[in-house]
Amino acid sequence: MADPDAILGVLHDAATAVAVGLDGLADWGPAGTRPDQYHSDLIADDAVLEVLGRAGLGAVSEESGPHNLDRPIVVVVDPVDGSTNAARQLPWWATSLCALDDEGAVAALVVNQATGQRFEATRGGGARCDGQPIEPSGCLAMGDGIVAFSGYPAESLGWSQFRSLGASALDLCAVASGQLDAFIDCARQSLAPWDYLGGMLICQEAGAPVGEAFGRELVLRNGDRRTVVAAATVELFEEAVAARLRLAGGADSQNPNK
């Protein structure tokens, strides 16, 4: 299956399966399997993997690791990005999926499962929210921007306002769609590919610069972590990266996307 639109259709099916699987879930609390893993994570993971496997796709899941990595298309997936938000009924949590081929990211879908809002992109095909094209805000300077971050910065990075929302996949989509002006990963633990790949492609296709603060590769099929920055414009992106690089001290070592 090489058609990006066909792959995107499978991702939509997988996200819908998560919504069906979680409908009526009585216990949204910790599953007792490992730290920060919730019942919702396990149910969502099973739902996603069943759909991807049936379609002949491989997967790398936050919850269960690699599956069928020898297949031409491998989907990096966070079944529930923002599990703590979900457990506390805060409506900012998502299923994030990004399909990779030998050339990189080919299709991505991030679904806010609390609201049903769907962000999608295909390589070279643009980015959309609920079927409508999206674009970033055009903000040029940190001092004019509303900036979201993961973790907690040790000092102000020069923003006009800030948000810390707890689901980086959705935060990146908010930059792509102009709801936020920038996103900066300030967490000591940084983000894993399942946290950011879906939002990364959506930003790229919407025209929002996105990269790694220390210049490292973002497209990964393992659990290596990266310090992700995204912004509405090149000017703001460069300012955000510079601010992240001079950030003093540390950041919250806990994973804010759980």
C-alpha cells in the first residue's frame, strides 16, 4: 500500500476504533502494569494494532513497542497522548499516528478523542482539520506569541503568553492551525517519536517550521527522545530554538504527556 490517501484512510479507521473501544470505559485510572500506564492506554493500543495489522502495516507503539517492522509501511503511534488529561476528563488528549516509509513520514493523523476534531496530512498533500485546509498564525516574534511548552522551563523564554496543555501531539497541531504560535519542548526527559511525529508532519504540510533544538533527526522508528520546537514562521522558529538552547537549569523530569 503506497497511496498516501489509502494509508491515511487506515489511520482514520484506527483512530475510530480507539473511540469505539473507549466508549463507556468505566475505569480510566492506572492499569497497574507499569508507571503512568492507564486502562485507556491498553484498550486503545489493542484497538489500533488490530486495525493496522489487518491492513498489513507495521507499528511502533508507546504502549507495546515494535510490531512487524519488516513491512514497507510502519506506523508510529501513541494510542492515548495525554492519558492523565483523559483520566481527569480534561478535553485535550489524542490518538496520534504517523505512517513512515523508506523516505520518511508519508501520512499523519492526530485526533482529539475528547472533541472528535481531526488533524491530518499527507506528504506533499497539505494539512487539514476536519477536512478544511489549515495554516499557521504568521506570528514573527516570541514577544507577540502564545507559546505552549512541554515540561516546565526554568525561566521565561520571552513569550507574550504561555500554555502547558499536556498533549504535545495536539499542541503541535495547534501551531499548524494558528491556535498557538509556537511549541517548545522544555522537559528534561524530552519527547519520544510517538509524541511528536504525527504533529510534525501536520506542521510541515501546513507550512509551520518544525525541528529538533539540537539539530538531530526527528524521523525515528525507536524510542529515542528529541527536543522538538515548532513555530508559525521561520523567524519565530529561530528565536524559539535560540531561547531553548540558552535555557538555564532543568525542567520537570516527569513526562507531561502522560
